[in-house]
Amino acid sequence: MRNEEKAQMCDATMFYLITFAHSIKKIYMKLLEGKVAIVTGASRGIGEAIALKLAEHGASIAFTYVSSDEKAKALEERLQGLGVNAKAYKSNAGVYAECEAMVNAAITEFGTIDVCVNNAGISKDNLLLRMTPEQWDDVMTTNLKSVFNMTKQVIKPMMKARKGSIINMSSIIGIRGNAGQSSYAASKAGIIGFTKSMAHEVSSRNIRCNAIAPGFVETDMTHYLKEGEASTAFLQKIPLGRFAKAEEVADTTLYLASDMSSYITGQVISVCGGLNI
Ligand SMILES: NC(=O)c1ccc[n+]([C@@H]2O[C@H](COP(=O)([O-])OP(=O)(O)OC[C@H]3O[C@@H](n4cnc5c(N)ncnc54)[C@H](OP(=O)(O)O)[C@@H]3O)[C@@H](O)[C@H]2O)c1
């Protein structure tokens, strides 16, 4: 064989090896190819990281927010840049009619809903003696009623398709409680009870429902914990000695959204650096 022919054969072999490697990567790395996911409260923080992670794994994304128009637009464009269909919806997760309209619009746009991540949440921390009924109601409505609002809508297409994964963002505070966070803790504990009940209710239709309980995650919600002496005290309580990155919560969400967790339902997974040992 001439040197020229040998070189041509070598090039062809390299080409096939690279193509083969890309195919393997595509098969194994994209866990949500062709799926449609809703993520509530994704204009910032954990929700944004989740939307990006699910899109990186091939899912089309319908996400909601309430006030951050520019951030939502920027995320929509970033998601589309990853090669998936993506749309932002200004929709208050605490208002039933808005959730109904949002899910209907998403079904019209995307055709179905395979995954719903109920992530939208707020905190209005105060000692109970100082907490107003309005503060209590705001937290319960945004954090807990929102999960009812969205789940009631998304289980319709999921029951029809006989598959689906619902992931609810609870918190370590919903498991352990915390002074000054009674409303937040109650809303997040409520999410756990709701999640387990839903798992009982819809498992026969192959719909899974799980919760994630993050510890302290670096987002706008916790920025005040990172300042001054309080931050050292917080860090000392965390066995892994650091706050979580939003991406680390997104990794667990990806796992629960994908078929990698096909036999897991009704569970609460703590992503808390060991706080819940
Ligand atoms: N950060 C933590 O340490 C931590 C720990 C445990 C659990 N969590 C939970 O994780 C979730 C996300 O927290 P985060 O730290 O990422 O919060 P964040 O940075 O404050 O972001 C909150 C997101 O929720 C959206 N949102 C707020 N109210 C909404 C409503 N009524 N309807 C729709 N969207 C709404 C916000 O939209 P706008 O931008 O439009 O306001 C924003 O996109 C929350 O459920 C939180 O309780 C957080």
C-alpha cells in the first residue's frame, strides 16, 4: 500500500472514530432529549440553573417568573442558543387562574408536558411575634399553594401520556425548622406532605413526584447570610463547609427529571452539604 493510501485510510478511520464517539456522547449525555419541562421561578437563582441544565440535556423549556422581565428574556435567548425550544411566561405561581392559563399555553406551544419543576418560592422571615398575617399568607401562597396550582394542571397531560416527573423544591428548613422562619418552614414541610400524597395518587399512571430539600444555596435569597460574622457561624454548621452552588441543586433535579430515577417516587432528596445528617 502506498503512503498516500495509508494516510487516506488513517483519515477515514479517524473520521469514523470521532463520529462514533459523538454518537455515544449524544446517546449517554442527553438525558432529556425530546422532553418538555416546565420550571417555575426560573429568571434567577436555582430555577435558572435548572432550566439551563435541563436544556443542556435536550429538554424544551417553558419557564415562569413574576417581575424580572429582562432576565427572563435573556434566559429565553440563552436556552434557545442551546438548540431547544424555550419560552418565558410571566405567570404568578400563587394564582390558580394564571397557572391554568400558563400550562394551557405551554401545551399549545410545546404539545405536552413531561416534567414540572415547582421551584418558585420566597421567604419573608420574621419571629412569630412580629410576623403579620399578610407575610404568612404571601409565603404560603407563593411556596405551597403554587405547588397545588401547577400540579393540578400538569397531571392532566401527564395522565394522558401515562408518564411524567414532578419535582417540588422544598428546603432543609421544612425538615428541621428554624427560628424566624415558621412560615417558610411550614410551607416547605407542606410541600413534602403534598409530594408524598401525590406519589400515592398518581404512581399508577407512571407519574413520579419527588421533592428536593436544598440547604443553603448561593442565590439572591441567601445573599445576606454570606455577610459578616453570621456567615462564619452558618458555614461552621455545614459539614461540607460551604454553601451549595445552584448547579448542584440542578444536577439532582436533572436526575429526578430523567429516567435515571425511574423507580424513585415520593422521596425527599437533601442537597445540603450534610446539614441533614
Ligand atoms: N437559596 C437557598 O438557599 C434555598 C434553599 C432551600 C430551598 N430554596 C428554594 O429554592 C427555590 C428557589 O430559590 P432561589 O434561592 O433560587 O430564589 P431566588 O434567587 O430569590 O429566585 C426566586 C425565583 O422565583 C421567582 N418567583 C418568585 N415568586 C414567584 C411567583 N409568585 N410566581 C412565579 N415565580 C416567582 C422569581 O421571579 P422574579 O425574578 O420575576 O422575581 C425568581 O425567578 C425556592 O423555592 C426556595 O425556597 C432555596
